[in-house]
Amino acid sequence: MPEAAVIVEWRVAEDEGMKKVVKKGTATAVPALAHSVHVEVAGLRPDRWYWYQFRAGGEVSQVGRTRTAPALGTTPEKLRYAFASCQHWETGYFTAYEHMAAENPDLVVHLGDYIYEGSPRQGNPRIHNSNEILSLSDYRNRHALYKTDKPLQNMHAWAPWILTWDDHEVDNNYAGDIAEDKQTRQELLERRANAYQAYYEHMPLRAAAAPRGSGMLLYRNISWGALANFTVLDTRQYRTDQPCGDGRKAPCKETYDPAATLLGAQQHAWMERQLTQSKAKWNILAQQVLMAKIDFQRGDGELLSMDQWSGYEACRNRVLRFLNDRKVVNPVVITGDIHSNWACDLKLDWKDEKSPVVGVELVGTSITSGGDGLDAMKGVEDVYAENPHLKWHGARRGYVSCTVTPKETRAEYRTMPYVTKPGAPVQTAKRFVVEAGKSGLQRA
């Protein structure tokens, strides 16, 4: 693109043929935002589908489809959404989005690792387009590469998306302003500024999310009428360093540090306010890393993942006690990151089977990250035995489809036998239901 501004015309219509145009206007695409535009359209009717299209110069975009949320005081009969995470370009094809689109969800929630920052690795099904990315140009080109994937393009054009990031949008396992490797704090903040800028440019985000230097306000609240409230969290930008040297470790004293946080004080207080004020029948926490405690060591002692909520014991306890004490209505945590499926009850005391269940967690597998995957990880029986709140685990690739009604939430874990070549079929590996007003997951 030339270093010049470009006028982009946009239209919104009530029909796919773009005959019944209800809103139109222009936006200016400038080089400073990689010639992206973020059009916010007011005055549309609630709870209905619309179609939209862009024109710039002699080029006309494909027609996209989006949906407005129901009005705040209304309770729709149902919401159908799908959530996904972890789409590593090199390790497979994004066939999952073809199947997701066929299910016609009202919206898509992406929970992070939309891109991966690493260098090319020969022998993979697809190859990255540069060495490890650092500059703004690097991050822009990596996003552009991922956006050439047709199933991903088509899914963006088929339904609205709610997005949050995890680590690979910047660098693996970074924590706030602390790098995983030997980058200095200043080097990481410069890299983070580049990554956040490119992320904003390439994602359907409002202007309120535009980055300021190395910071970007991504946590936010999205209501689906009075049926569901999405509290979208950011567990990367404000967290303290992973304890015990990161990885899977036995707990050390830093694991229990009351000052350790995944959310930061401001976001944590905001989250509690949102959940307290919510009048929704379902409160969905859209976030990145496994909240349930999973002990990977059978018998005496514990082996926990320090990058997940288990590395931040006091912070997690505060969240779970809040859900219990404030009697937050029907909390459902949806999670990505771990490249496998998990279904868990969330409890105040993991070691006491009679301890109250304060919510449920649905953890979705990756779109491609990790390659074809397995039916289950090695040693899974020991993990089940050590963690009775774990209801199911699977390690194939795919996504999770959820149907929410005033009476229940149904979750279908949709998986594929392979991703290292296109065209994989999809199946439902497991179904769960959560009944409104009742604690815990039930198999459907």
C-alpha cells in the first residue's frame, strides 16, 4: 500500500443482496493503522442479522454478515455461540472454522493465540513467513498471513466475534512486562507495543480498545440481552511473574503469595463490579488459562502448571470465594490455551468432595496447535483419580459449541481426527449440560 490515506465506503443492509441498505458512510484508512478501518454503526435494530460490504477504489469486498445483540431488558429464547483458541498456522489447517460456520452460531468467542510469533519450522504442513517477529512490520505481516486462510476469512464474514488475547500474540509465556527469555523490560515493552498495535489493526475491536504505547484496554463487558453477560478478561498484560520458575512444578512459597495476580488490582475490582451488577441469567467469564486446579501427580505431593491459575493460588481463591459469597448467578468460565479439552467443576476446596461447587469451567482445545493430537494424554487415568472435579479430558483439535437458554447451557466438544491436511470431518466427542440454578456439570 502507498503511504497515503484511502477513503473506504461502507454499507449495511437488511438483506444478503445488499438491496435494502439501512446505513452507509465513509471511513478513512490511514497508513498509521495499516490501512484498517473500525466502523461503529449506530441506530441498528436489536437482535437481528445484518449484511455489510466495503468499497475502496475499484475494489469491492465480499459481503459479510453480523448480528446485533438483543436489547438489554429482553430475554431471547437462546444464544448459540462457539469458542476457540490457539490457531498455529504451521501445525495445521483451520478446517474447524468450516464446521463452525455450518453450525450458524450467533457469535464466536476467540480466547487467544490468534497468531504465533515463532520462526519457521521446516517439515510442518504450512510455514511461517519470517523469522521470529519483533517489529511492527513483522507483526502486521504475520497477521496478514493468517488472514489469508479462507476458512478463517469466511468465519469472520459469517458472524460477529468477541476476542481476547493470550501470550503468543506477543511472545510465549510473557507476564506483564516480564519476558520469558532474556529480553530486557524495555525491549519487551517495545515489542509489546508493536504486537498490540498490529492486533488492534487486524481485529474487529472498537476504537475504545486502541492501544496507547505498550498498553491496550482489552477487558470489557458484552451483554446478550438479559440472557447472558460476557465478562471478557485479560490475563497477560497485568499479571505478575509465574512462580517457581514457570512450567509444571511442585508449589513453592511464591505460589501462595497474596500479592501475585493474573488480573492486576484494577481489572480484578472491575470484574467484581461487573459480576455484582449483572442481571443476566448466565454470567460467562471469557478468559485464557485453566482456572480449575489440576494436579498432575498421583498420590502425595502436587505437580501444577505455574502459568495457569494454579500458580496464583490467592488470586484464584479470591475469585472463587467471590462467586460463592456474592451468589453470582450461573457462572460459566470458558478457557483456551492448553491445546486440549477439559470439563471441570469449580470448587472452594479441591480436596473436599463435599465442598460447594461455585461454577463450571469449559476448556476448549486448539484449532491446530499441537498438530493432530490424541484421544487423551498419557497418564490420564491418574489425572482423573487425583482430580475428582475433572469430568472429562480429550486431546483432539476443534472447538466448543454452546447453546444457552434461560433454563440451561449445553456444551458440545467438537473435534476432528486430524488437522495436518485439509478436509477433516467433525464429530461431537462429549456433551455436557449445566442447569440454571444447579451446581456442576452433567453429561448430556
